[in-house]
Amino acid sequence: MSEAQDQKHIEETRNLSRYSVENAPISWLLVLLTVLFGVYGYQAMPKQKDPSIPVRAASVITAWPGATAHQVEQLVTRPIEETIAENSNIHPPKPTEFGIKSISLAGLSIVQVNLDESVTQPQIDFSDINLKLDELNHKLPQGAGPINFNSGFGNTAALMLTIASPLERDVIVDLRSEVVVEALERARFEYGVQGMRDRVSLVVMLPTKASISGLDRIMHVFADALETNSIGRGAQVIEGEAFIAVDVEIDGGKEALATYAKDWFGTVVGIGSYHPDAWQPVVVEDLNDLKAQLREAVGPSYTYRQLGDYADLVAQTLEGVHEVSTVLQSGLIKEQVFLVYSQERLVELGIPVDSITEALNSTNIVASGGTLSVGSNNVPVFPSGNFKSTEDIGRVVVTTEDNGAPVYLNSLGDVYSSYESPPRLLNFYTRQIEGKGWVRTPSVTLAVQMRKGEQISVFGEKVSQALEQLSDRLPEDLEMAKTSNQPRQVEENVALFVEALYEAIALVVLVAFIGFRDWRASLLLMISIPLTLAMSFGSAYLIGLDIQQVSVATLIIALGLLVDDPVVASDAIKRELVAGQPRGIAAWLGPTKLARAILFATLTNVIAYIPFVLLPGNTGDFLYSLPLMMACALISSRLVSMTFMPFLGFYILRAPVEAPPTIEERRSKGFTGWYYRVGQRAIQHRFLVLILVFILMLGGFGLGRGLKVSFFPTDVQYLFTIDVWAPLDTSVPTTAEITEHLDVLIRKTVEEAHANGTIDMGLQSISSFAGGGAPRFWQTLTPQVSQRYYGQIVVEMMDKQDTPILVPILQKVVSSELPGVWVDIKELQTNPLQYPVEIALAWKDSENSHWDGSEVELLRSLVFKLQQIIRTSPYVERARQDWYREHYSLNIDVDEDRAGMLGLSSRDVARSSQAALTGYGLSTFRDGRHNIPIVALLRPEERPQISNFGTLYVAGSKAQDGVPLSAIADVSLDLTTQLIRRQEHFPRVSVIGFPKPGFLASEVMDSIQGQLDEFESNLPPGISIIVGGEQAKATEGFGNLLEVLLISALGIFAALIFQFRNWVKPFIVLAGVPFGFAGGMTALAIMGASFSFMAFLGLVALVGVIVSHIIVLFDFIEEMHDKGEPLEQALLDAGIVRLRPVLITVGATVMALVPLAIHGGPLWKPLCYTQIGGLLVATVISLLIIPVIYSICVLDLKIIKWKGPVSKTAAEVE
């Protein structure tokens, strides 16, 4: 720029740069306010590990006891689906996301609904759906419902607090063993007199506060069975405080008794169902061994009821903390009051079942007796009748005998309080206790949710304080553990990324110092970084962003861009000082000359990132803060470079003592001289150079084609989960036994891996859930609706780096140990994906809606073929279909004519069967704030088995006589379909699988694609294949990113047109982008990484960075053109002048990404690799290829006009 133009600038320019320099007090104040604003913004911004991903899912659960899966599907599930579909914001069907899906089981309908991603206030739509479902309640079949709508299905717990019972203390065990020994010695002494001396005892202990009610009846039946089946002789039951024992003379000793007891309890009572509080039974022959055996089999110190009371107290306390929104409890076993009756006794007395219900409900009332007026006062009258205890229930008069004597309820059977049987959900906690080793005891888990907008660190502190204050009101030995601790995770994660940020800043300053070789320029750059970050945090706070791994990682990625503007501004100031301008003028004149170029460079980068806000779904929600934080940082960098940099540059920068080399000297000496000579030759042989770099670019893309494709990596954390799917007919206690077996395998595998050095540290804890899963403790974790055959284990490691090493080892162990049970071990995910490989068969034939036997058989055969195809892949394991095989059901075909003649109905049959097996509800016992069901249950000895179910006695609701079931019905054991899956209103069955360790889902799909195509072409009409899993996610995600790339490119192109007012120059600027892509793919190939979503994102983000560098280069070319330089010199001189700032900026960006690649884990590594490789290649290539392409456009194509001479070399070539 000429001196005349400089003088014109000095006389006419009035801008922020000049104002900042000339108004120092105001600038100092603004610097201070910016720092304070940034500190306040950082402190006030909510902090969490990951970005918040809105969960727009809800579940609908409806029971219909006694209905088959087909009946549930037709008459309950379908109407619910149709009602939900009336809402206009249901998610449209996609392979990656569902709108409505359902499971129909025998007696239960489970429907899940997912709202569209555009919905910002899901509760409005959920309220609309809930109102419609309330109306549907009245239209369901009799006995079905009510419909339970749960819109809190997706809420994530900030803290998972486990409350576990300790083991009973040794001193208490010893004291109690003495009591038991004394009782057994007395009993054995009596039998010793009769000559029975070789006796064995089965001892069952309970916590000291537990009651043996219910268990005593079972043990008496067991004793009778020993005698009846000639297993033992002289069996007697010994009852004591919180213990019960059966003592018997038996051939074969304690081994024979233990074997028979296990078989009998498993067959007659049900495995694990005899009493939830009971310890493991002990079989003892020599009573001197009892103490040691009880110590070995010691169980929990507290009952489930006590744990529930403690959990209630903790939950109520935490709900009083301002930062806590909700506390949900999992693992509680509900209480019930049982009337264990004898059917024969009822018939003998002629008592119909309904009369018991009527007697209970007429006594158990809460009703007003009116108001008594006494003078000017009103006295309310309260009639008694509300049950105060189970004794009150037993004293209810049901009827009278012929002589007028009352018949009390407790004369019909035993009335006692216990737990629902079988339980719906069981929770256990395993941890290591000094002197005891690994201990597994019952527990209750509290899911503590944080109020929206609160600070996670403050939440953690306040919860800890509340628990500390509560310690005096809880037993000293009660164990409480934070089995999922988001405050700790956030603190560690943010600290890790902030550490990476500090390291990146240090490396950037080091690069600047090396590049400038001037401590003053380096100091100015060092000051600019915290000022830019402060302004970024402040502006991010204003627009509602939070601190999490994406936002902090964005700042690390942006560091190179943040220093670009200050580096250019600093370099411009130094050039003006060299040119002889006073400091007061050089400080603002240099940045002013480049203001337009810096503005468009900044605008280019903002345009490159802003379209990321358009990404849909969970991926878009996860990355939402990236473009916004980047925009805040870039705009802040622009403001700092045009205000604080000139102001501070005035105080810090000085003209060099020695005159720097002239442009002529730089053309011939040093690195710039080498660059100039190479550039000359490249322009001379421009077409050859263009062909060579094009071949290099194709080579980079060729390496990219060979990359494995994946979507999102797993998240390396302390926790991982194990999903357990037992056979469909499995009970909750049996599922609990499976999780206990897995518990042992986990501990054994971890110990072996630690011993041989495979992992560095060991196991922290294991939380097991049977009958359902853990509360949602991780944002991307999708909890399963409670199902008796499902269990989940949450494993906590001491070192999170051990998790990805241990998971494949453990998966191999458990897969071989538990045939017939599906066990899926999963690391926590960054982006939710239930199954990596998933191919569904959808039946969309609306005319065939009744699912007769032939259709079921056809679909099963197709699913089997599809499963076999997937299993042919050498890269897949655990391939299976999610439609369970047919299971046995006991069907009772009632002859209505015969039943009617005897005054009985199908309802009477169902009630008698229910009372015999699981209990029949009679009334409710109100205990404090708890409503406890009163349930009639047939005595264990009268309960039928499959072989003699026809002997079940059926009593009418009104009739006083009863008959055996076989007299009015046929009983058969048949194979039936007990689970039907539907999605988007049609039946759907999926075949799922997992890649073997070291392989990707894309490799599995590629290996079977040909077979799938052939299979699909032969499918019957109405049945189609839907490919889901990682392939569908990747296809959709990459497609969305491609759209973002196109939008970014168009936006950048438009900005370049505005800048250059030319159609050709933008294409030249964009010419460096493909080389950046090729460099990024080459870096992935060198590092052995897959082409993932984040790698693609890194390539897309490269566009703005590369273009911004070339824009400033172009600005220098135009400046040299205005000075009248020949074409060749203008092109290469621009490169020389821009060389140092470009190398400093690129070096700073690359070095800033190194800490993120090291600390950021598998999520950020691919992005760092593509950015580093792409920037390095694009920078080197662009400094040569841009002059080459520009010269071709001027000299050969003549589509750019160059006003002025060209170099001699260029003229000759021309």
C-alpha cells in the first residue's frame, strides 16, 4: 500500500482499533471487565460431563391378567398404538429411530412412544397423549388396565445412591448360633430317648427384626414331605426368634438332606421364593459345626422393610435439597398381608369367597360419622374400623356357625404380613469388605435427579452435606455408596479437558515464540489467548451454553483459529513499525489494513461451523454446542484482534533494532528463498505440478476408501453394563440367581486379569438388578421396562482405562458359561445404539392381522434363515433373533355348561387358580402412608403342580360348594407364542449381532451383503427387510454431515463472492480443500483409525480453516497487485509475507490438537487426526498450488485479468 494511501487512512479512519489505542483508560477498563465477565461466565455456566440430550420417549404399561399374548396384542396393544398415533408429533418411522413400538406378553402390554426431534416441549405432547389414553381406559376389555403412562421414562439420575444391608456381625452370629444349638439339642434329646440319634438339621436364619410368618408354614410342609416321601424319619420343625429349622433322621446324612431340600424348594415353592429376607439355608449334622457354618452363610443384618424405611428417610431428606428435583427408588419389595387359607376349611364352613371380601371391606373403612353440634361447637364423629394391625384383620368376623358363634378370619387360615411373592424387582450390591472379602447383600437404589439449570458441583456438595447430617438418624453400619456419581465424573472430565486446554495454550505460546523469535510478540499473543477465552466464556454464558466435553473440546480445536487473528494483527503492527510508523499509529494502522481480510476469514470459519446446528437427532443434540461455542470464540477472537491487540500492541511491541531483511533479500535467502525458488519452478511447470499434486490427492482418497467405517465410539468410563436376557418363562428369583452367578464370574475374571497384568487396577463394586434394569444413570443408556426374565448388572471399575480391556475378555467368559441365556456386556456409549448389527423383518400385510398358525410358522422360518445368514459372517458373534421361541402354557378350557350347572363360572376358575398360585386380592390394609394389599393364598400343601392341576378345588363367589377343576374343565399343556413385537403398527422381528473384538459392524454387513440381497429378493409379498444398527446410524449421520458440508461450502462460496466480487477467485480459494480432505484420510490410515462420524466432522470443519488461511494470502496478492508487482513476484511475495503467520497458526492449531488427541479419548482422536493431517497437507500444498492455479487462470485460461507486467519467466511460458 502506498504512502499516500497510508496517509489517507491516518487522516480519515475512525474505527475500534484506533479508538482503543487513543483511549487507554477506557480500554484498560474494558480489558478488566472482559476478564471479570469471563470468570463470572465460566463459574456460572452449568457443568456436566456430556451435553444434554433431550429424551422424548415415554412408556405405556397395561396389565390384563389371564390374557394370552395374542389377546393382549389385538385388544390392548393395538388400541393403545392407534390412540398414541393420533398425536401429530410422533417421530416418523426411520431405520435409526422408532415412533411407536410395543411388546405384547401374556397378561401385559408394553408400548413405547418417541416424539419427533423438532419437539422442544415434550410434556405438552405427553399430556395430550395421556388424556387420550385416559379416555381409552373405559374402552378396554373387562379386567384390562388401567393404562399406566410414564413420561419420566427418559429422566437421567445425576446420582445413583445404593443403600445396602451389611452382613450380620460375627458376634451377633455367634450369639444367635448358640440359641439355635440349644433349641436343636433339646429337640434331639427328645428323639434320642426314642433311639433316633443320627439326625440332620436344615436351619434357615433371618435378620433379627424379621418374622418367620409364612416361612413356618412352608417348613412344616417340607417336614411332612420328608416323612411322606420316605426321605427321613421323625422330622420336626423348631421355631425360634428369627430362625426356623427342620430336624430329621435321614439316610445319607447332610448331603442327602441338602440335595432333597434344593429340589423340593425349587419345585414346590419356587427357587428363591420362600422368603426374601432369609439367609442361605445351612445343613448341619454336628451341632458343633453350626457356628462356623452360619459365619460362612451369614446374610443381611436388615430386612427389606428396614431397608425401605431407611430409603424413605434418605429420599425425603434429599427431596428437601433445593438442587434435587426428584428421588426415585428401585429394588423395594412391596409388602402384602396374606390370608393363607385351606380350601377344604372354606367349603366345610360353606363360606363363599365374596363374603370374605365383603366382611373385610365393610370393617376396613374410613368414613365420616357426621358432625355433632355441642352448643356453638361442632364435634366430628369418626367411626372405628380402619385396621391398625394384622391382628385386627384376623379378628374380622366372616360369618357365624349354626350355634351363633362367630367365625373369625384367622380361624380360616394364617394371617400375617410379608412380601409380595414372587417379587417384581430385586436389587443386590456387591463390594469388598476387609476381613470378609466380596460381599453381596440386598439393597435399594435411589436415583437422585438434579433440578434443571443447577450446578452439578453444587448439587454434589449439597447432597453430601444432607447425607452427612442424616448420619445420626441412620444405623452406623448401614452402607451407602454412590454407584453412579455424575458430580465426580463431571469434575474429572472437565478437569481433564481444562488440563488439555492449558497444555494446548502452552504449546501454542511455544510455537508463537519459535515462530516470531520475539518475546514481545509472543507475550502479546499469550495475553490475547486468555482475553479471547474470557470473552468466549462470557458470550457463551449469555446464550445459555454449558461446560461439558464438547464445548471445552471446541475451544481446544478453536485455539489455532483464535490465535490466527492475533498473529495476523501482531504481524501487521510489526510491519508498520518496520515501515517507520509511530507506535501510536502502527498499533491500529496495521490491523486496519487487514480488517477486511480478517473479517472475511472469521466469517468463513463461522459459516463453516454454524450449519452444524442443523444436524438432527441425538447427534445434533450432542454436538449442538460445538458450532455455537466456535462462533463465540471466533467472534471474540475477531473483536480482541481489532481492539485489545492494537491497544496492548502499543505498549508491548517495538520496532526491531536491526532492520529486517527486505523482500528482495527474502526472495534469495533462507527458507523463504527456498520457497521462492520452488515456487518459480512450480509456476514454470504449472501443469506438471498440477498433475502431480492431483495424483497425490487421489492417493490420499485411495487410502480413505480402504478405511473401516464406524459411527460413534464407546465412552471410556468407570462403569459398564451387562444386560441379561433369560428364557421368557424365567421367574424374577431365577433371574436373580443368574445375576449372582455372573457376579461370581465377574469377580473371578477381574482378579485373574489383574493378577496377570492385563488390567492395572481392580473392581470397585457390582450392582445387580433382577426383573428390570437400573435407573437411567447415563444419558445415552436406554432403560428396559421391567420384565421378570430381564436383569442388568452395573459394574464399577477402579480405573476407567481398564474398562475397554476387560469387556471383551469378560464377554468371552460369560458367553461360554451360560448357554441359553443372552448376556450382552456393553461399555457406555456416546451416541445411543442398542445393537451394532440389526436387521429386522417387518410384516406389513394389513389384511392378515390375526396371526394364524401358518403366518407365525412362516415368519419364524424366515427369521431363522436370516439368522443363519448373519452367522455366516466370520466377523460376528452372538447373533440371535429377539422373538423368543414358543413356551409352554397351562391352558384351562372351561366347559361353561357343566360349570353353570354347578353355579360356577370361568371367573371362579381364574380366581381359584390365582389364589392357589400367586394370591387373590381381597382388600387393602392402610399402614401409615402405605396401602398394603390383603391377599388370599392357598396353603402350600394344597397348591397343585402341573401333574395334578386338575385336583385344584374351585369355589364359587356366591356358591357355598366347590368342585375339582377336572370336573368342569380340561387342562392341557401347550406350546404358545408368548411374546409379540410390533413397530410402527406392524409385527417386527429383528436379528441382532455383535462384531467380534477387533472388527466393526460395517465389516459384518459387508461380508453378508450379497446373501442379504438374495434373501430380500425372495421374500413373500408384505414382508420387507429393514437394516438398522450401526449401518443405519452411519448412513444417516454421514448423509446429514454431507448436507452440512454442502451448506457450509455454499455459504463460504457466497462470502467469497462478496469479498472478491469475482466468480473465479472463490474456486481458487476452495482449491486447497480437497487436499486437506486427502491429508485427513491419510492421517487416519497412518494411525489405524476408522472413518467415523467424528472423523467426517473433522473433515467438514477443515473447510473453514483452510479457506481462512487462503483468504489472507489472496489479500496480500491483491495488495502486491495494487503495488504494480509482476504476477509471479506478487504470487510468491504474498506467500513469503504470509508464510510465517500461516506456519505459526497451523503449528499452533496442530500442537493444540495434540493434548486433545491424548486426553480426549476415542471420541475426539479421529477428529484430531483428520484436522492435523488435513491442515499439514493443505498448508504445504496450498502455498504452492494456489500460485500455480492462479497463474494458470491468468496466463493460460485468461479468466482472471492481471493489470500489470508478468515476470520474465511467466512471459516466456506464456
